[in-house]
Amino acid sequence: MSEIRKNRGMEALGETNVSACANVMATPSAAMRFWIITMMLVLFGLSTLKLR
Amino acid sequence: MLLALFQWLGQDIRAFNVFNYITLRAVLATMTSLVITFVVGPAMIRWLTAMKIGQAVRDDGPQTHLTKAGTPTMGGALILVSIAVTTLLWSELRNPYVWVVLATTLGFGVVGWVDDYRKVVHKNPKGLSAKEKYFWLSLIGGGVALYLGLSANLPAQTELIVPFFKSVKYPLGAIGFMILSYFVIVGTSNAVNLTDGLDGLAIMPTVMVAGALSIFAYATGHFYFSHYLGIPFIPGAGELTVFCAAIVGAGLGFLWFNAYPAEVFMGDVGALALGAALGVVAVIVRQEIVLFIMGGVFVVETLSVMLQVGSFKLTGKRIFRMAPLHHHFELKGWKETQVVVRFWIITMMLVLFGLSTLKLR
């Protein structure tokens, strides 16, 4: 993890979830926060049914 | 407030009339409460930490929970502020149901806040005594039930709707309605409070049940949908869609900080209030039995405590390794996150089952 943090280049970030975990977010936190973002995007997507 | 502004503007600019649609305001309410929670959350957590408003962990609980000691609590106040501000912004404030649900939620929140405050700030481990707590909860719950019972002017508002049966409805009468409403509101409040024992365990089922109730509220307040689906039509109930949407947004925003390992706990101020909110919405939209189904996790957690206490008093033996039920599974070796996510999955299935009652009747 510390190696990843030292190297801030794009290649060190990997997937966004790896980056989140490397930046001191615990794995469950990262997973649940990604779920929350997805839920909001799904709600936003569903709202297109009505908002047109 | 914003609705009144847009309705005034709509007299000159027709585009503003789009805000009359409950569905649009529900989406905006979700977004608003989420943003409020995200913006206020970090500052509030810093403040709670600075004020040393930290959770005391029961020493007879699972050993893995000892590391949680000192985590800021009373974060439920953040949820309540977010819900209240959002509801005031996006709801039709001339609708009495909006004020009923807001008053119930904030009233239960105040009782929870006093309990938390005494426990955490005054370092009084008992907080409010059980008698005091149930007196105040009963007073508020009973008052709300009384108001709803006395203000009902349609038979549908006091009938017990049985899911899956289109024509089975039991007229409860004013007294029966008030008794049932009291137990649903106070019972749900305490059930959510008992469930609030692991990171994220109470908030996500609350979000899911509130989301489902928002659909029930919308259909119940809609003349055509209610007749098509065979559910009672209750004028004005549709406005509760906005309130439920605010719970969804605030709840998801809170989960951001409450996900394992939690940065903040909701405390009684959040749990009692959110439970009461679900209860009172279910009472207004006449879906008490469906709430019982969808909130199955809350029900089972409560039953586990009742059975454990009853069994221990009668036989001296415990049924579960520890109550409420989530601790039982932890002691069986499940990781905290496994218990939480599995209980979420169960709630998702129960909510889907509850929603299916809209059509299957």
C-alpha cells in the first residue's frame, strides 16, 4: 500500500476501487460507497422515465 | 417552500408548473437530502469527535465491538436535519400529513436525543429510564394516533387492508385504529432501535422500506392508480412520497459515513425517529401489514430479544448465543460485514415481496 501511495502516477492507481483502498478507505467502505453512487445513478436513470 | 415559490412563478412562466409533479419533487428531494448529508456530515463528525460525543460499547457484547468505543454517535441528528430541511423545501406545506410525519419523526428524535445526551455527555449509562422513555414515546405516538383517528373522514382511512386480498378490509373504527396506529408507530420505532447494533445494519433496511413506502404513498394518493391497483384512495397521501424520498437520500448519505468501519453512529436520536417515520407513513397509507412484511428484519430482531428475555426468565436458558439476533450470528463466526449485507439481502427480498402486494390482489 505504501508503495502505491508514494507513486501517484496513473499506472499506480489501477482501478478506482484499488485507488480508493490505497487512500486509507477500508474495503467495505469503498464497496458500500460505490454501491451508494450506483444507487443514485440508478435513481437518476429511472427519473428519465418521467423527466422528458 | 420552494413549491409555493414555483407555483407563484408558474402563474407567469408555465415551465415552473413542472414542480407540481410529486415524482419530480421526490427525485429532487432525494438529491437534496443526499447533498445536505454529504456537505454537513464531515463537519458534524469533526464536531462530535471534538466534543467527545463517543459511543460507549457494552462490555458484555461481542469482543470485536470493543474497538468501536469512542466512535462519534448521535449522527442521527444529521439525518433528521436533512430530512426536515428537504421536506420543508419540496413538500406541499398545506398538506396536514406532511406536518404529522415531520412532527412524529422530530418528536421521537427529541426523545432519542435526550437519551443519547444523558448517556454520552452526562456519562449516565442509563440515559432516560425505561419508564420515562416509554412514557414520552407513548405520549407522542398516542397523540399522533389520536389526531389521525379523529381527523379521518373516509372509511378507507381507518380500515385494515389485508395484502393479497382485494376485497378483504376490516373496519377498525376510531378506537381500534388509534390502538393499532399507536402500536405500529411505537413498535416500529423500538424495532429499528434494537436493529441498530452493527455498522449500516439499521440504515439500509430503513432506506429500502422507505423507498417502497414512497411507492405505496404515491399510488395511495393517486386516484387512478389506487383504483387500478385495488388499494384505498387517500387524498393527500401522495405528498408523503416526497418525505419518504427525503429519508432515502438522507439515509444513503448517512450510510456513506456509517459503512463499516463506521465514522459515526446514528444513536437513539436517529433510530427511534426513523422507525417512527416508517410507522406513521405505513399507518397513513394503510399498509401496516405490508410494513410488518417489509420490515421483517426489524421484526425478527425484536422477537429475538423478546424470546431471549422470556426464555431466560422462565427457564433460565438462553435461546440465542446473544440477542438481538445480529450478535448471535456474530458469535457464530460470521463477520460483521457479512451479517450486515446478508440482512440487507433479506430485506431486499422482503421489500420486493411487499411491493408485489400492490399487484397481486
